[in-house]
Amino acid sequence: MITLARPILTTASLLALAIGTSGARAAESCSAYPIGTAEKIESSDLASKLGAVPKPGKELHFAYVTKTLINEFWQDVAAGAKSEAAKYGIKVDVQAAKDESSLVEQLNLAQTMASQKPDALLLSPESDSNLAPVIKAAIAANIPTVIIDDSKTAGASTYIGTDQVKIGAQAATFLHDANPKGGKVAQIEGAAGSPNARLRIKGFKDQLATYPDLQLVASQPGNWDRLTALNATSNILRQNPDLIGIYANNDGMALGVFEAVKDANAVGKALVVGTDGIREAKKSVQAGEMSATVAEFPFEEGKLGVEVALRLLGCQPVPPWVVSPNAVLTKDNVAKFPSPTN
């Protein structure tokens, strides 16, 4: 008896079957994955270069799968998405993994959300590959996939996020300008699998290399965790009590860094710079504790996610990268950047 071989279905092809071709764009003549000549566009230029945001002609359902809702940053992205969606009567389902290292859990959540055939998928992946099967299936169903911050994933319709190399460089420049006599500095790194961490590390180190008066004596992992960052900083300070500055790749870690600086009686000696601009970090900067945060604007990024999804649904040629704004917040200007009320 001859047994015919059965085709092997990958995770992506199984999900594509589940999604089917009944997504919102199945009958549209344009692609949710436009091929344009521009590599990127500043978010402030979207209206002038692409026109008005197309208004939906029917009720829409978006899904947003984020990294975690423990971190205030991702809470604000979700809040921004819901705020913008409400203007258009769009329902947004938000799901999140338990923490920023739960890659498989996030993939399972994203697959479940995608199988519900949303009109657009907003994603903040744990890594630059863990949600690849979901994006592959969404491409087959012509459902727009909008990546919001951190992990750019190949094949997605577009990515919304700041220039992370620039962010790391801005942190280095701040420490240089604040310490004209130079000295020793350290860095507390984000999770190894995070593209944002890799790019911020690169930007910080590359910019430091242009300042011969600053010496990087340690660059240790903090894994986006406040307590891990506190312990790593304590160890660095024991070995380098004359440290003049520490850059943490996000604000959660920076707050832990400041606790370690305070415990070591080094407040005012070792300046602490974070990244993100979360509420607690802004309060710390305003109180004269953390010296600065290189802020992104997560609430605005969430709003942009919905806007860009609508532009894609309206057949506008959105480039692969929508560059969202950032700013260095210090005690002198932090009051000019109030946090959103969610």
C-alpha cells in the first residue's frame, strides 16, 4: 500500500488558514504592505506628505499585542492607542505578556488575536523575530501590521519608533556636557534580545568614543529590571567610587540605579540618566534625583499606531519607518512635558 505524504504546515501557514481571507482589506485593490521609495518619514510630516487620515467607512476592530503592562511605558502606548481609536469609534483589544522576556507567551497571544481577524494588528514584539509567524500570516490575509517601538520585525507594514542610536548618543552627550572635567562613567544595559537595547548601547558607546575625557569603566546588563539594575550599579560603585555618571537604557532601571547611588552616598557625584520619560522618572528629575531622561512619548506612539493603521487601510503609501519624536528632559524643562492622563 502506498501512503501519500501529507503536507507539513508551519505555524505561519496554520495561522494563515485560521485568519483566512476575510480580513477588512481582502476585497481592497491596494496592499497593506506598500512598496515605496522613501525609507522613513518623520511623524510630524505624515499629514503634509500623505494627506489627511482616512476616516473609516465602517466599524473597525484593531488588536494590540504589547510586551507587558507591568511597565508604565507600555501602559501609555496602549492608552494612546485606545484614545486615538475612540475618536473613530474603533474597538481595540489589548493583550500583553506577563513580562518582557515571555516570547512564547506573547506569540501565543498574538496568534489568538490574529485568528479573530482584526482589521489591523498593532504589535510591540518581545524580540525582532518572535512574532514573525503572525506577520507572515497577516501578509497572506492583507491585514496591516504596525510595529510600535522596540523590535522591528521583517515584513511588517511599518514601524513606529524613535532613532534609538540617537537616544544613546544623547545620553552620552548629556554626561559630557554636565562633566566638563571628564571622568568615569558606566552603563546599565537592557535585555540582550531587545533591538532597542542594542541600539542604545551602540549609540552611547559610539558617542562616548568622541569624548576622550570620558571613560566607560563598566557596561552591565540590567535586563529592564529595577532591582537587577540596582544590584549591578551597587557592584560598579564599589569598584568605582569616583564614578561621575551612569546611563541606564530605560527609566525603570534608572530608578534602581538612583537607589544604588543614594545608598552609596553618591548623589550629586554620580549623575543618573535614563530613557523613556515615564511618570516616575519625570518626578525624579523634577525632584533633582535623576539628572535626565532621554524621553520618548509612548502615549503619542500609541496614537500614531492607530493613525498609521488607518492610513494603510486607506491605501496610503506609508514608509517602513515612521520616526516618532524624543527629547532630553532635565529639571529645567521637564515641566514642559506633562504626562498624559490615561
